[in-house]
Amino acid sequence: MIKVHQVNLFRTQGRSQRQILDHCDLKVSRGERVAIMGESGAGKSTLLHLIAGLERPDSGHIEVNGDTLEGRTAAQLCQYRKRIGLVFQQFNLLPTLTVADNVLFQHRLNHLNDEQGVIDTIAGPLGLIPLWELYPDQLSGGEQQRVAIARALAHHPKLILADEPTGNLDEHTGDEVMALFAQLTRQLGLTLVMVTHSRRVAATLERTLHLREGRLHD
């Protein structure tokens, strides 16, 4: 599903450059669920952004589901992102839309027509039906993150990229949200790559990798 090969990425800091990723390699099989851990500033989120096509590497090769990302135009990368699911630490919900419209936003952008299926298989298990007509500012943090997860799953992506999805939640709420998230991705057979600082969260997935000095280690 994912092949990252010999990827390098630099950041300019004043008059010098810092290497964030150093010939970084990653392979993730279809249906596998992988956690990426590492110190703050190690490049975990950057690696996720590269796989999502939100940033470009300075060199190296990234392939997702048989598609090569390098050389694609901004418009092509935008179309690519419509086929994957993204969950971030910040919920990024649209404040003027109800829970229903936030959940179904990406689904409708992809011109899909099985909204009842989304309600039955995703919104229902995430406990969102009682919140369906509410707005984001009427929800708790845990409820908002469940909406963000449902939105990421609603258009039936095969790949989910999650960046600290429980980072803004207290420990108890984060555990509840993560349990639901892990259960749904497992049931739907999705590939999941998650950046997390929590060993407890990482332990819910099948494999944990550590990013150190620009490279991934078991």
C-alpha cells in the first residue's frame, strides 16, 4: 500500500539547513495498522504530510497504492487526497455545518450516493446519531474528534493517515475515541498510519516504528 524509499527532506533555519528525513524508508502492507513514534521535532508529522501529498520531499520516491506521487501537479495531488482519509490533532470541522454535513462533506465531494450506509456503518458505531443536527461549537472535544474520524472514513478510503488524533483530548476520552477508531479501521479492513506520542495508543496497533535521526527503526 505504501512505499517510501530513500526520502530526504531539509528545512532551512537561518543560513543553515537541517536534515529532517535522511534516506528514510517505510513499507506498509494493505490492511496493516502502523504507529509512528519519536521525539518532538523528529519529523513524524512531516513524513505523514509527504505521504498525504501535502509536502514534497527534496529527493526520494513515494508510492501509495501503486501511484507515484513525485512529479504530480497540485491539482493531481488534490485529487489524490480525495481518495485517502486524513485525521489531525486539530479537528478542522467546518463551524457553519452540522455534524451530518461535516461527516458527509468529503463523501459528497466524491459524488457518492450511499449516505445511509455511512450512517449505519460509521456514524452509528461512533455514537454520532444523537448529535446529527448539532454544530461543532455545541460538541465536546471527544465528540468533535469522533466527527472528524467519521468524515475521514465516510468516502470509503483504503488508507487513513492520522496525526496525533488524540493529542487534544484527555487520557480517558482519548482512550475511548482510539478504541472506536481502531475497531472501525479493523472492521473496514483499512490501512492506517498514525503518528502518536502515546505508547498506550501505539499499543492498539499492530506495529510501532520509531523515527530517530531522520530514519525509521523497529
